[in-house]
Amino acid sequence: MKTERLPRKIPVGISQCAMGDPVRFNGGHKHSKVCTGLLAQCFEYVPLCPEVAIGMGVPRKPIHLLVEKASAPVDAVRVIGVDDPEVDVTGPLRDYADSVVPELERVRGYIFMQNSPSCGLYGVRRYLANGHGIDSEGVGVFARRLQQQFPHLPMEEVGRLNNSELRENFLTRVFTYDAWFRCVEGQDDQPPERMLDDGNEADADKPRSLIARVIEFYTAYKYLLLAHSQDKTRALGRYLADAKTIPEDELRFEVRGRIMDILSRPASRKDKTNALMHSAGHLSEFLDKREKAELKELIEEYRLGRKPMSAVLTLLRHFLPRSPHSFIHSQVLLAAEPAELGLCEFH
């Protein structure tokens, strides 16, 4: 199995201030070296600042989220001026989000600026009319609208990407979301490494049904999904068992949503170990006693936190050519991790 970077960068939306552009309310920026240095190795950014786009200017008076009562749901908010409550930009921010949907159809992820009443994704402060802050349960109005427009799109905040585990999880989700559109939605529905059961290269001219593409995608991602949630992955497998009875649009939407939901939970060491053991099981009949023991010991060392996952993957890939079975060759889990591509640690 070949593990290579894509020949192109993946388009990802981003809050413009994170790029170092002075578009914040105070005329400053929130430049992120993680985004513009590390992640820019594989992302082609689409920078947007909704507050500037709706004509608020730079610098501008600050705004915040207003709710009528503490129990208000996430969407029952208004974005008003801190100094002048007559300034209400709730509608314009939502309308702007709707207007950029065509432009964002091509992005495969979005990175938002934290704590922003327009772009914050988690824990944005909410206020009552008397100016008292009540909680940190808000979501920026622009970000929330894009969540509704693109319910499966991988999203993360700039600040959280400083955490290597969250960064790797975001990368995994973006890579998977991009692969879904290339391999299932028809933008590139003939993956170059796809093999037939007999080991011959698939006929590139042979059309495949949506059901076939969806099942093939699930099959290739099965062990990676198991590393994130065993229960949800098995439930998805049961759902796909009835794929022929499900309308295509429903199947496409439901499976994509379930896959992205599974991957949204960072993989635990326990579940990763389980997936690695499954992979090793497919190779065991082609290994001698010493090799089996070596692989088993290395997986146990990983489980105990003494060895990195990349060490196990390297050994599995070393043994992989011995197996003639297409299933194990197709497993994305055995492809290069983001960490192996140098995208999860600074150098």
C-alpha cells in the first residue's frame, strides 16, 4: 500500500485574523503559527472575517452575545454592541454566512477564532441585557450558521490546535472528509490504490454504484473508525447491511455523518490497541513464531505507553506485502499518521 501526500493542498476555511491580518475590532490580529506554518503544509486557506465583511470596519466597537435569560438555547442569541445595544448585527452575520455557502462548498474543514461572538465555536461568553455575563455556553453566530449549513464539516478553534492530540484529530477528520468527496461523491471516484479481490488493478472504466463506493470507503476506514469507537463503528456496519433498501441521498448523508461523528471523538489508546491487534490478526498466518511475538510485544509496549503508534505501524507495514488479501491492504489505519507526516509536532 502506498502512503503519499496528496498532490494538492486541501482547502480549509479560517478566521482571517489567524492569518495575521489586522482585522480584529481593535485593529490587531491573532496570528497562529500552528496554522500558517505547520498546517499550511497541507492546507490551502480560505480566510474570512464576517465582521469586516458586513461593513463593521477596523477598528470597530466591540460586540457580544445577548440572551434574554440564562436558560436560553444556543440559537436564541443576538449579537449587539457592548457600548450601544441598538447595534444589532445578528441578521447580517447570519445572512453573510448564507451568502458564502457556495464559496465554502469546496472546503474540507474550518478553523475558527475562539471567544468571538461571530466565530467562536466553543464556550463563548453570553450576557444579559444588564451587562452581566451568565455563562460560557455560546457559539458565535457566524460559526453556528455554518454548522447548520455544513453539519458534517470538520471544525476546530485556533487555540485548541496548539494541543497535539486535538490537532491530530482535526487533521484526521479533514483528510477523511476530503477523501469522502473524492472517492464517494464522485470528484475522484476511482482511488488509484483500489484493488479487486483477485489482486488485479480495478478496471478504471468500470462504473461503480454509490452503494459500492460507500461500502468500499467504510471497508477501507473500518479499523481507523474502530480506533475511535467500536460500538458506533459496528452500528454503522449493521446500517450498511441494509444499504440496498436505503435511498441514495439518505445513504450518502447518513454514512458521511456517522463517519464524521465517530472520528470527532479522539481515539483512545485502548481502542487504538484493539484496532492494531485486529490488523495484526490478518497478518499472523504469514508470520513465523518469532515475528508474531515481536509484533505482539510491540503492540503491548504501545498499549502501556512505552512505544509510539508509529513504531507499530512501521512494523505492520513491513509485514503487509506478505498478505494477498485486499482488505488489510486497503486499511487507512495503516497509512501514514499526521504525526508521521510531521504535522503534529514542531520541528
